[in-house]
Amino acid sequence: AQQETQMTWKLLLLQGIATAIDALAVGISFAALGSFSVSIAVGIIAAVTCSLSICGVLAGKRFGAHLSSKAQIFGGLLLIGIGLKIFISHMIAG
């Protein structure tokens, strides 16, 4: 039997904090590379994060009941894969 996860304010807050930490890491990477000014990097990160969050909420409303557990696993694996790719590329380039 599959257990359905209820979206609570606590869980939503934790998801928001995780997203903010991820965006902070991207901002620090931009600053370290010196590719953008801080204000441009902040604007880009804010716009992309907001847009993708809205898309995620809309997709979740539409497909959430059908894909809930699969989407969590896929999202986690995707983030792990992105992290590994970045780690490996920095280890090879460094």
C-alpha cells in the first residue's frame, strides 16, 4: 500500500529553504567565476527560481495524484546526478 504525503506548511517551508540554499550555491558560483555582477546574478536566480516554482506547483496540481512517489524519487535522483556532474567536472578541471 502506498502512503500519500500531505503537503503541510512545515514541509513547504523545508522545501523553500532547500530551494534557497540551492539558489545561494548558484549565486556563489556566479560570484566566484566573476561572470556576472551580483545584482544581475540575483535577478536571474530570482526570476528562474520563481518561474520554475510556479511551473512546479501547476504541474503538481495537475499530475500530483498520479506521480507523487515517482516524482519525489525522480527529483531526488536528478539533483544527485546534477551534483555529481558538477563535482566530477570540477575535480577533472581542477
